[in-house]
Amino acid sequence: MEISLKGDKEFDDVPSIKTKALRINLNENIYGTFAEIGAGQETVRQFFRAGGGSGTIAKAMSAYDKDFSDAIYGVESDGRYVTEARLLKMLNHEINLMEKRLPRDKHPNKLFFSFANTVATIDFAKKYKGHGWVGIRYQIDADDPTYNEISLHLRFKENDARLQQETLGILGTNLIYGAFYKYKEPKKLLRYLYDHLDQDQLEIDTINFSGPVFKNVDNRLMSLQLVKNGMTDAVMFAPDGNNVLPARILYKKNILALRGSFRPVTKVNIDMFQKSYDMFIKENKVDVNKTQVVFEITLSNLRAEGEINEQDFMDRAKLLCSLGHTVLISNFQEYYRLVEYFSQYTKLRMGLAMGVNNLVDIFDEKYYRHLSGGILEAFGKLFFKDLRVYLYPMQDEHGELTTSENLKVHPRMKELYKFFKYNGKVVDITDYDSNILNVFSRDVLKKIANNENNWETMLPEGVSKLIKEKCLFGYAPQEAVTDIKNN
């Protein structure tokens, strides 16, 4: 039996937090537990205050003491408590208790749920602002034993623990309300998480949906919505194609990043990666066992006529992940913002691999007019980190090569460029494959669109096969093209 989604206009406008909690409480079938660790019982407090909670709240608890928490949910292998693994253990444990303690024959219409969070708020020194995992496992159909689940990771931006607790309570209420009443529109559900909240209060940088009602939801596309909606600056996908928390991948790592459109990924992209990686791991401050390579696509490169082509995004991400790479989608137009982002997670040496055109753009003042210190402020944030740029050469139509030695920047930037060049911040990739310098993604796309031959040879092994199998980037099988012409 599915719950009714019908409601009067009072609930269809942006409802207050009290109204949301009350609507949940007044639904006689919704019934579950609240388990909150680390930031008070701020979510369940909203439901107690709204009234009518006795028919909704089966149990509310906080297992603050670590030993007591371990006794309930088990010990984590890494000894940490604010983790996704901890959240999932909490949800699983509490749902199992619900099923065990409330027999179905006595409660045939109850829609069980378990809400949980494990959170660390800002520390006394205000050095770490805090973060946490929040999730809900729940039913929409009492006759379906399969549960649905939404889990997310958040970072606090406020500088006061009490404010962070209140923010968490609002977010939790929005999540529970959205899970039951907006699950048919997951993109809207995502936006509604910020009802009565502002983006300078918290950041949501990872979210995952699972279960029967979300069987058609692609979590990578939902992650794209986080960036599009301004909920986070960047999201990350592991080589298996699944969402992954950036902090888990980047924390205390040497990071080598490659930015590109990768539309599609070509032999040049892979050569740039391999050659820059070989140089990077030979640096005396780089530990190969702590090195993470990231292929980054900026949101500006995902735009077509002012709008983001989501299918195009999926095509690129799938190809890169299929090659075994980690992908970062960001809203960073400027490189210094990307480096600042990485600097949240590591103080170790970083590297950027790029082509000549990208380096020339870095020295273009138009990108820094919004900064009070202009290009000098940006360069202070970029090159005064422990950072090195690995420059891939460019070959023009006459066969002439452009490297760091002869590239041209604006006359006003010439001395600034020389300063960073001769201080070892910019180094040339010399061991490149000269046979592929004339390969460009735009030419591959044109050949695919025109159904021309030989574009396959411009791509890494296996990529053309995937493009053909999935009909990516507008590819149409020859027989389909022939049928269109005949008709």
C-alpha cells in the first residue's frame, strides 16, 4: 500500500519546517526511529515540537559515548565514527530492530523508516568546521519488503556549533519530508533539501539514491545537479562509475590533475596523463603510493548554448571511468580555484598537466577582474602553493612546436611568466608522442557526426568500441545512416 501524495495548497507551497514535520506526524502510516550521533537530537526535535509525534516516532536516541556506540553498531575498522560506513550500519541496525519488534500482521499498513546521522560539529579552536553523514531508509509500499534509501554527506560553513545543530535539524526534516512526498521528482527533492537554508550554511557534496522507487535514478546525474544548483563546488566519480566522497580520495595525497573537455578522450589526453605522471612521481616530494590522478571537467565545458547537456556529460564520465580514471566535475573556471579546492584536503605537492593554450589562458587578466588583487592575487593562490605545471606542446599547421620556451603571453605578463618559468613552476613534457600532436577532440566529433572513417585511430584502445556500442556523441551505425538516406 503506497502512501497518498495528495495534499491541500497549504502543503504545496514552500511549507515551513513545522508544517513538514506535522504532515509526517499526521500520516497514520509513517512510523520509524531517529538515531543521531554528534550534534544533538536536532531532527527529531522538530517532530516532537510539531505535535502528534507519538504516532510517528517509535524511538529517538543518541549514542554519544564511543564505547556505547560501538556496543550498538560495532567497531569501524578505521576507528572513525563520522563515516558513510557508520551511517549505513546505523540505518541497517535500526530498521532490523523495527522489523523484529513490530510484527507485520499487527501493523500491516505501517511504512517503516529509520533516519540516522553521524556528525562532527565545529571544534573549540574553530579550525575544523565540521561535517557529517545523513540518511534515511524507508518504505513507500507496506507490502514491499525492499527499502528505499537516500544518503548524503554535508560540510558545515557556519562558525558556531549551535547554528550548525539547528541547520542539521532543518536539513534532516527536509530530507524526511522529501523522501516521502517528493520521491517521484528526485531533482526537485534535491533542491528542497535547502528549504529554509542558505548555501552559506552548508554544502552537500555527495548524495546517493537506491531502492525500487529510485531504480531509474542515475546517481552521477544527481551529483551533477549538486554542482548545477550551487550546493557544492565539485563532485567525484570513482573508476567504477559510482559517486565517491572527494575527501576520501584526496586526503593527504599528492594530486596530479588534468583538465579537459574530453569530448571524447583522445590519445593526446592519455599521452599527456602518462608522461606527466611519469615526471610527477619522480619528484622528490612525491610518494607514488600516495599519488592520486584526477581528470577534471569544469562545468563551463559542459555547457551547450548556455545549458548543460546532461547526456553529453554522462558520455564523457563513462568513457573516462571505463579507462580506470577518477573524474572530478567542478564549477571552477579558473585554475587557482581548483588548486585551492585541492588544498582543503592536502598540503603535499600537486601537479597540473595542461596544453599550451591552457597555460596562455592562465596569464589572461580578463579571468581575474572579479578579484580585488587581480591576476597577482590569483597567482599568489596558484603558484605559491607546492605546485608544478607540466606543459604538453602544441603543433601548428606548419609543424612548428610551441613549448614553455617560446609561447607568447600578453606583453604585460611577460615578466610574470618568466618569474614562474625560471623558478621551476612550469616544466615541459619532452617525452611526448610526436605522431599524435595533430589529434584534436573537435576533429573526432566532426568525423563521428559526418559518419567518416578513421576517427577510431585517434582514440585510446577500447574507447571507439564503447562509442559505437552506446551510440555516444551522435554516432549512428552505418546501416542506420543508409536507411535514413534511402527513406
